[in-house]
Amino acid sequence: MDLRLKDKVVVITGAAGLRGSIGQTIVEELAKEGAIPVIVCRNDRGFEYEKELRDKGIDSIFVKTDLTDVVQIEQAAKTIGDKYGKIDALINNVGVNDTVGLEDSIEKFMRSLQLNLVSFFAMTKFCLPYLKKAKGNILNVGSKVALTGQGGTSGYAASKGGVLGLTREWAVDLIPFGIRSNALIIAESWTPAYENWINSLDNGDEKLQSIVKNIPFENRMTSPLEISDAVLFAISERSSHTTGQFITVDGGYVHLDRSLLSEK
């Protein structure tokens, strides 16, 4: 299926993570579709990814940005707008499950909100004029934590709950401009960061098995490529009448009855 993403300017925040991370995978798959990925992230790996894309003839840029800094976000949007004149899709992907809980300070809680929620609002606000020009769309990357809770991560949970609320609020606000707004909800995905966490545990293998056995479909984690595939479809013209939706790609982790899981 042709997703009709060729030459579409797609902005992805938090996309200069390790190779194989969700953001980096999205960038890679967008390039394969002929789109123009624009990487907005604070990590200098973005310069390397930009060079690789430009070596392939893709007019991509990396805009180094601290996504906790609203001034830098505004400047990033201006840099993108000045270069391309439009934005066809904005993927708010940045996020860190920072385990800021009730025992932590108010300052830590506010910093968690700044990265995991305020950056979504600020990036969308400052990109909006260019989204309007293209009748583009917004895709917010969410988390199961907004729906299920997790324990010990109040900042992240509050942020991701807010992201879902903003997704539907923007879907309503932006109808007059032909702009769609959706969210993708992820549960357990085997990313480099997840692998590093498992490897840091004394009982890593045991912990991993306890997680995957509770993922109903095939008892395995979702791959970043499966998430990327859903993202690309959601932002494409093939999904042109979908807005205000929470698209869950999680092997049934959130919504299926655990009593249906058979003991292995």
C-alpha cells in the first residue's frame, strides 16, 4: 500500500535515541517511504542521523533542542518553518518514564511534566501555523501508564494522561483547519533502553519472563518496527478520516482479560 508520504515534512521529537529506539525507527521508516524526517531532540546522535539521511539524498535536518525549554522549542519550530514552509505531520514522541513518585519533590514532578507533557503542548503550539498551511496532522505517542497506572511514577502517569486529554481536545479544536489529532498507546516494547534496564537487574531474565507471559498475543513484546508501522499509517492520507482516536499497539496487554491467559 502506498502511504503517499513522499516529500511530506514530518517532525519527530525525541528521535535521536539509540538505534532501534522508537523515534529512530520512525525516522528510518519514514525515509524508506520517501518522506522528509525532521529530527528534534537534545542528543547529538541527531547530527549523525541527519548526515545519513542527507547522504541518501533526503533533505532532512536535525534541530538540536532541549524539549524542557520552551524558548528552544519555539526556535526549533521557526527553524523548521523557515526551511520548509509547512509541516505535514508532527509526531510528539519524546518521553521518559522517570519514576518521579509521591515521595519525590514538587520540583521533580514539575520537571517530569515539563518534558513529558508541556513539550507536547509547546511543540504543537509553535508548529501549528505550519500544520495549518499543509492541513497536516498530529500524532502523540502515549503510554499504557495513562490507563493502567504503574506505581512509583506519578509524573509520567500524569503527563501521559494529559497527553490523551490533549489529543482529543486538539481533535476538536482543529476540525475547522482540517487537522487530525490522534494518539498511539504503547505498553511493553523491546527498545534498547528497555533492554539496558533488563540487563541492569540482578534477576533480569526472570523479570523479562514475568512481563512477556502477561502479554496475551504471542507472549512477546511489541517491536519498535510494529509501532512505527502504526505511526506511519496513522499520519498518512490512508488514515484520512481518523481523528481523536487512541490507537493501541500492545499485543492486547491493556484491554484483554488476564483470565484468558493460559499457563505455559
